[in-house]
Amino acid sequence: MIELKQYVVSIMGTNSFLLMDKDTKELALVDPGEFSEEILNDIHSLGDDLQMILLTHGHFDHIGGVASFLRLFPNAKVYVGEKDVECINDDKLNLSAKMGRTVVEKFPTIPLKDNEEISLGNTKIKFIETPGHTEGSGCYIFDDKILSGDTVFCESCGRTDFPNGSSAKMIKSLRKIAEIEGEYTIYPGHEMNTSLSHEKKYNPYMMSNYEDIY
């Protein structure tokens, strides 16, 4: 089982998460959009065992703090969907150029394929590809939690009008998530948390007749 602590970082109000396997106390940091002293202090208080940094996609407001944390924890491995590796290293694709704050610091990444599993301590974390917001966007699933990045928001979804975005692929990705069985808390990349059952009921983009409604 994994314990989760949530933070809001960056000028875009990005949700970042610190995960800890309850058995081994190993840590993972998710979407550090900006360096955070609060997160650093919590890593220190939990034993400094930062094993990995998980990225839901390559936009600047989700990767802006990676290089800073890697300088402090150089052994941490960075994971991202295989189709967003290019996005991380391109200031136009990661939107940092658009915001006038170029983020192109290159760091080694481990690309993830659809349905690939990685381990944090004794817990398996599953990555699923959910393109639409970016070509390589993905969600991380473990225990009863889904970290959805900018794919699923409460009763909505992420924008698709950025480079490498696609509204058609976003709809397919949301339908893919809607097919997941069981109940999960969904932790999005911005704004409030929600649940899978709530989204299946109230998120119009997950409904099979979405094209008929809009």
C-alpha cells in the first residue's frame, strides 16, 4: 500500500504528489511542476529515500522542478510516457516558451509503454497511455488511486488545443478510463479530486453518446 500526500505547486496550480510505500518507506515524487521546500522537507523527514520521479506528461508546469530535485537526489529515476520524451526537451512542445520561462534542462528519462508496471517498494504502479492533452500523456494506477495528470478533471478533461493534442484521442482515453472496473479516487493534475464512479456518471466526455450530446 502507498500513502499519498498532495501539494499545489507552480504558477499554474499544479497538483504534485509524494508517494511512500508503507512497508519499505521508499518514496516517489509525481509531477514536480516547481521546486518546493515543503516537499523537500517532507522527503527529508521521511528518510530521503527518493527512488523515482513520475511524470504524467511533459508540459513545463509538471516538469519544472525535476532538475532541482535530481540535483539533490541524483539516484532517483525519472519515468514518463514514451511518446512525451521529446516534449520534455522541446520548449515549444512543453509550452515553456509560450510562457516566457524556457524549461529545456535535459535529464535522463525511462520511457513507459502502455500497461507497463513499475515498483515502488512492494507496490506495483501501472502506467496506462491516455493521449489527448499530449501525445504521451498517461495515468498512474495503484491501490485505489488514479493519478490522471491533465487527462481527467472533475466532470471535465484537459485541453487538447496545444501542440500534440487531439480531441479525438482524448475522448478515446476517457472512454478507456471509464472501462476500468472498481472504485478509485482520481487525483488530477489541477483542481479538485474526484472519483471514478462520479466521473462515469457526470463526466460528459466519458459517455458513449458524447458526440450526440455535443
